[in-house]
Amino acid sequence: MQHALTGTGFVPPQPIEKTAHNAFYRQGEYWAISFGGAEFSLKDAKGLQYVARLLKCPGEQISAIDLAALASGESSGTQRTVDLGDAGEVLDARARADYKRRLDELREEIERLRRMNDIGATERAEAEYEALSRHLLAAAGLGGHVRRSASHRERARVAVTKSIKTAIEGIRACNPPLGRHLGKAIRTGHFCSYEPSEKLSWRF
């Protein structure tokens, strides 16, 4: 629906479409994107691949390491990571002990919450357990040997965060409402997620 300009030149924002008219899918070297009835395309970039992955799983916490592996073509049914350097252990002995202690606590907490039939809290605890388990596994090489990396996890965080922000800026230039939406809904860091304030339908 079109809005007429007011005397100040301000155009009232259009409501977000909650239908499948919102689309984010790849066509060759470009991404075809539509939001709120407006369509545009952007040349493929790592950041767009990360955004698409997050949009497909709203609310899911995905590690920056796993997202980096996705863009490198190493994403498959198994957990694989990209080598980002070699200058020390990803987790020292104390950190690994802390992780394992927290995993033990979470196992007990999950059992307790299940007995209480607290579904929401159980799901949150299980999500934290899975995220910590994945990170602990990523910190180990073949045979359980400690993976050595120049802050492998931190490098992934910085690279993925930068790529996502660049992608959102490119989207904002073509479709300001979508850029604002993604800027508010996408969380970046060691773990990234898409957490919209309201449920939207997307076509991929």
C-alpha cells in the first residue's frame, strides 16, 4: 500500500508482511530477496549465506565456527570446522574442566526439569548443553587431541560478525525496512541467531 508524502517528506513505514511473500533464496551467483512486497537481488557473499542460514532456523543458536564452515563449503551432516590459524590451544585445561563441569550440571538440571515437566526451561537447558558440547568438540582435533589455533573461535566470531553486518548494510541500501528488521533481529557473537519480535514466514 502506497503512502503519500507528508509536508515534512516523511513516509510512514509500511507494516511487515507476515506471509510467504518474504523470500530469501539463491539463484546462481545472486540472492533473490523480497520483503514487504518489494523485490531485489544481491550478488552472493558469505554474509548473505550466513543470514539465510539464520533465517531458516529462528531462535536457534548457531556457532560462528559452524557458520564459517558453511560458507567454506565444509557444511555437511557432520560437524566440521575451518582452520583459522595456529597459535595456542583453543581451550586450556582449566577452561575444558569448567566446560565439562557445566555440562555435568546441565545434565542434572535437564533431568530435574523433565521430572517437573517444565518444557520451556528443559528446552533452554538442552540448547545450552548442545551448544557447549559442540564447542568442546570443536576445540578437539582427531582422536580427542587438543586443537591448536590462534583463537580459532575468536577469529570466526570477528569474521562472521563483519560479514553479516556488511550483508545487512547491503540489504538496507536496497530495502530499508528489511535492513532495519535484520539489524534488530540478528544477534552476532561466538553464537549467532535470528530472533524476530514476531513470527514471519519466509520462502527459501
